[in-house]
Amino acid sequence: MPDSRYWNPHTETLPLDRLEALQERKLRDLLDWTFARAPWQARRLREGGVEPLSVQTLADLRRIPFLTRADWMAAQEADPPYGPVLTQPPEAAIRYHTTSGTSGGRPLAVLDGAKDWEWIAEMWCYAFWGFGVRPVDTVFFAFGYGTFVGFWGAQYACEKLGALVLPGGNMSTEARVRMLADCDATVVCSTPTYALRMAQEARRLGIDLPGSAVQRLILSGEPAGSIPATKALIEAQWGAKAGDTAGMTELGTVMMFECDHQPGGAHIIEDHYVEEVVDPATGEAVGYGELGERVVTSFGRGFIPVLRYRTGDLVCRVSADRCSCGRGFDVYDGGIRGRADDMKVIRGTNVYPGAVEAIVRRVADVEEFQVRLYTADGIRDEIEVQVELAIGGDDVLAELGRELAEAHEGLRFGVRRAEAGSLPRFELKAKRLTDEREVWGGTGERKAL
Ligand SMILES: [Zn+2]
């Protein structure tokens, strides 16, 4: 294996028919296990007309009712603290974790057992190995090691594949930058936003990151890891290659990774998941090349069966031959493009935060930015972008306004320069959009005040 570019040379290169046969076998096992051990999920399946033998092929998958975050949360709130989703008693678990809770309200709490953690680490191994991390590497984690699952699994993956871990929890940004430079880290793991934040801090400290030992960044936690302009900026500021990954707490680990051929997207780990892409409104499948919502079925979890989970992530799936690495795993072109519920309607025009970021990062040398939606004169939706500029002046602001309008059917964006250091900084998931409108765009529905 050390000579292979694949973590699992067998499954990563299976021809499509054999990959699908493997998925179908695992799918049948998953259904059997769910009916045997998970009464809450089994009842939902039966209510949807599904019996143990009614799912035999991938085509049968669509018979299974969707599971939404709202379903899971409602079940958890009715039966706290974990809800009826577990297949084993809580004392059989070895770890508690929660969602990051950026969408407001109470986070979802999840338990995992020893088998889960072995698998969680295995999924990250596909990603790390696939992006070129090897046992000789020294990996710095800019991560808080709290209840948010984040890079926990990646830390165990490093132990599994034999790389040295530098656990940068509970440290200031300055201390992290000094440590990763002093200890000659060759790989750094963080969110895309925090990778830029550390690069700013390194400049302030006079530490030359492009001249440091760092060769690779593994990004996760935000869609920006696959926004070309943001990624190019990160690669330039670090003098290193940046690879995107994406996972979610509900699944406990990553489900996709960018390989070292950097195809502009992420391979789906198809021997451990079935991923479907559906129209968010109708739930019907969409084809290759069309934007839709990811729906995940996981084969790896040992504590909680996850079947047809609506992720809310918007993706565009293309076939495996998009990439030249030889994997048989399909690719999400552009990684996760955004969230289905991220879209804002401003005076009839759809605005996605990810699309705004792609333009802001391309046009200007921006230290940080914020997008604010508000109601002007008690009636009119307005969108304003505040930017902290490293260099450049009014001409850059005007250019940014023009580019944003051009990409949004002529929609006028207010572009304003913010004082250096005045905008919020983020370590985990960045929140760069605030919606202060009195009337929600598009729906006419009055916001509860
Ligand atoms: Zn590839």
C-alpha cells in the first residue's frame, strides 16, 4: 500500500458494475440491521411502505422515506438527550458530539461507539492519503477539540496512517502559527477562513509561510474550500496545495475529498456511502451536471443507521472520469456549492453567499468581509458588502460593485470599506451574512420581531 496513491486500491478503482454490486450488498445489510436493531427508524420505513425485502437494488433506494434534520431533532427533543435513534444503549458508546449549531437553536447531540470511531478514522484516511499525506508528515490541527466533531476523526486518521500529530487546541492564533512553523508542520488542517486568518497572523509576526515546511492544507467545515478564488488565495498565501473535504456531524465524518490531482471538486467515498442528488423542491433525482441537494445513505455507522438523509448541501455531480487519478468514485464539481437554505432573494434576484464570496475573493485583496441585508425606507431590500482591504482604494470598491452586479442580473450592491480589524474573525464556520430585513425577501412573510 505505501506505493499506492489510493488508501484502498481495491475499492477506489472498482469498475462501476462491481462498485454498484458492492453498494447493493451493503444496502441490503443496512436494511436488515435497521429492521433488527433500530425500532424508530424501522417504524418510519414501515410507515413509508418499506419492508426488509423491498429494497434489493440501488433503484429501490428511492422507496425509502427521506430523513430530515427536523425529523431527527424533533425525535431528540421528544426523548432527550439523544432521541430514539440509537441501536445500542448509551453506555455502549464511547464519545458524545454535537453539531456546530451555526444555524441557531439547540445543536443535535450524537453518540458513537468504538466501531464508529474506527470507521470515522478510516474515512479520513481516504481523504488524507488521497491528497498525499504520508507517515513521514507532521500534521498541525488548528481545531478546538471540543464537542463539535470537526477534525477529531482526522486526528485519529493521522494516528492510523502513522503521521505525527500536533494538536493545536485551545491556543491563540499567534501561538498556533508559531507552533506550526517551529515544529516544521508539513500539513495544516483548518477551515478555509481560518487558513486565511493564520496567514494574516503570520505576516504580522514576520513568519514566512511559503518558506516554511508546510506543503499541504486540508480544508473542511465551509464550502469555500472549493471556491476557486478563495482556494487560490489560500494556496498563494501559504505556498502550499489546498485540498477540500466535507463531512457532517450527523454522519460523524467526511464523505468526500479532493485527491492530489485537484480536479476542482471532491470524490465521493462511494464504497461507504450512496449519495443521491435531488431537486430540493420535489425530491426527484437530478442528472449529472445539475445542481441539487445531496441525500446520503451511510454504510459505516455502528450506532445510528442513516438512510436517505437530506443534507441541505447543494452539489453538482459529475462522473469519475472528470478526474485523471483513476478512481472510480464520482466527483462533486466545485465541492459543496452552498446550502439549499442559504439562498436569499433580493428584489427578485437569487443571491448565494458562496457566489458572492467567489467574486469578493477574486476582485479584491480582502482581509475579511461581511454581507448585510437590510430594509431601506421601510420597504426596499438592500444588500451591502463591507470589506477590509489589504491594499487598494475606491477604485477596487467600484470594481467589486460592478462585478457583483454583473453576476446578479444587475442587482445593485452597496460596497463599503470597513476599518481594519473591525469585522468579526472566525475559527470554525464563518458567518458572513446577516439578514436584518423587516420583510423576508420574496415571500412577503413578516419576520417575527
Ligand atoms: Zn481524483
